[in-house]
Amino acid sequence: MNSSEKETVESPEPFDGDRPLDLNAALSVVAAAEKRARRELRADGTWLYLLWALAWLLGYGLLHGSQKGWLPLQPETALLVFGVLIALGVISTVVVFARQSRGIRGHSTFTGGFYAVSWALGFTVLSALGGAIAAAVDDFWLRGMLINGIAILIVGLLYITGGTTFNDVVQVVMGIWFLVVDLAAIFAGPDHFLTVFFILGSGGFFVGAAFEALRQRRRFSHA
């Protein structure tokens, strides 16, 4: 190898003026974007938990009042109002998650999309099963306990699934809590299951909202 060839090997010219990719800078951009997205998600999570806490508190409270007689309300009317509250909660949740997932692509879209589909399919099956239970069980409160028990079973399992999928400890703990509350309500029987959900069910959402708010505050303080 002559000196001219050696110089060419040791001092290569940049190809078309391109510079090497700065991986550290790229990773910093990705980390900052992820941190910002998580902050927004946590804030919305707090308000969603509060929304569902109020929906359960009012809904189960109306049903409890109609059952025990401390509200001048027919059970069918209380159930209708509860249904409207649940529908509003579902719509609000869908709007929040649609806003959060705007512009997100790839695996996150796949995971979030099918997680939402699992909620829809679960409650579609519940609707069909509820019709069968309504046709087979005459007692209004026993029928309500059975349908509600299945609904909360779905909610608890999907909360646990969502928490493990999205690495959200609060959601996992809440899912477990709802399953425990569901079991307690079933043991309480048709005469007392509403009391359990009125107090412990809505209370779980309030506690979840408090923990979510504290976690969000801690994240901002450590930023």
C-alpha cells in the first residue's frame, strides 16, 4: 500500500456531507415526549375517576334510596337514571381516550384499540345475558344483583388487564378492589348489595382519584 492509498483509508471524506446520528439526542426527545404524554394521561385519569365516583355514588344512591324507602322514587325510575349516568360516563371516557390517542400510531394504537373493543364486547355479552336473566328471574332486586354482579366482574377483570397492559398500579389495585367489593355484595344478598356498592364501590373511585392526583403531583415535583 503506497502513501496515497494509506492517506485515503485513514482520512475518509464524509459521504454527501451527512453527519452521524446523535442517538442520545434522539432518545432524549423520545423520553421527553413520553413523559409529557404520561402527565396528560395521569391528569385525565384523575378526573375520570372522579367522574365515575360521582356516577356510582348518585346511581347506586338512587337505587338504594328507592329500595330502602328514604327516597320517594320507584326502582324502575332510579334504574333509568342510573343508566343515563353510566351512559354519560362512558361517553366522557371515550372522548378523553380519543383525545389522548390522537396522533398516536403503531403498537400503542393496536393495544389501546383492542382494549376498548374488549370493553364493548364484554358489555354487549352482558346485555344479552341480562335479558336472559330478566326473563328467568322475577324478583327485581335479585335480578339486579345478578346482572350487577356480572357487570362488576367484567369491570374488575378489565381494570386489572388495563393496569398490567399499561403499567398502571393504581388501575390494577382498583380492579382487585372491585372484585372484592363484588364478592362482598353477593354475600350480602339482594337486600343489601346496593349498600355495599353505594359505599365501597364509589369509595374505591374516590380513593383512586386521590392516589392518581398525588402521583401526578409527585411526577411534576420530580420533573
